[in-house]
Amino acid sequence: MKEQYIGYEGMKIDRMLFKKFEDRIIMDDVIKKNVELSNWEQVVSHIQNEIFDKPEEYFNLEKLRKAAKIDRKISIREVVEKIFGIIPKFKSKDELLEEEFDKFISIYPPEEDVNLRALKYFFKAYIVDNEIRKIIETKDFQALQTNPTLSISQFKEVANKYKEVIPLYIKDYINLEKFAA
């Protein structure tokens, strides 16, 4: 047995998988035409039916996500947008969380005495941690005594108004699925 060092860029086979998929997508005339027309339903359908899970490569979103080292779930549309240069890169989970928090703050601007850092931490924890959502929804705040993501002291730093507003806002406006890993 021989050990081989793998650098930060990952295994070559993984990098090659995304490149092969990229080449396959760019050469597909049906996809090219529908991307130009912004017909995303047709693009997604074509990839799901004609490219994903076929013998030889067995492309799928999970393999592509790992090959591209993305820390969250991605959509087929997002992959195609990246391949065709519509988006410059895949945003990380934290970048998306920051964007969502900025949108939230623009709608619900905090007063000067609000601890913005605590607010942001609660906002992000509520989005990414199913256990935190369950605790807050059931009002089982005792469970925060031993919770590693959000402690009771961190929860107490959040202004009372936002303890109600943040969960409602997230339920109404944020697709939690895209933050799953």
C-alpha cells in the first residue's frame, strides 16, 4: 500500500469530473439554445432526463457538488449558470447567509441599542440548524442550556422583538433547502 498526499485542490479525478460535465453541457445544442432563451425548465428537464445517472459518468448533483467543493446544496440551474458564465462562482453557504441577513436588516432595521452581532448569529443559527428551529418553535428554551450551536446566553442577547420576527421572516422568505449540506 502506498499513501499519496492530496493537496487543497482535492483529487484530480474529482476536478476532472466537473470539467467533463462542463464540456458535456457546453457541447449540448439543446442546452445552449434553451440557456440563450432563458428556458430554465427545459434545461433542467433535459439534464435530468438525458445526462444525469447515465452509464459511463453517472453525473448527479451530489457528485458535482463534491467535485466543485461546495458546502451547500446547489441546483442544476446554478451549475449551468456557472458553466455558461452567467454567475462568476458558486457562493458559499456563509456568503448566502450574509446576503439573506442584509435583506432582513433592510426590511427590519434594528434600533441603535440592538446587539447586531447576536442578531446575526441567531439569524444564521436558525437557518442552518434544524434543532435550533425546533427548540424555538416549541419554545423549549431549556434545551439551549446544552445546545452547542446557540447557548441560552447567546439567545438572551437577542432583542425580544427579533426572537419572534426572525423565525417568521425565515419561514416566509427563505428556502432552507439551499443551505443544507
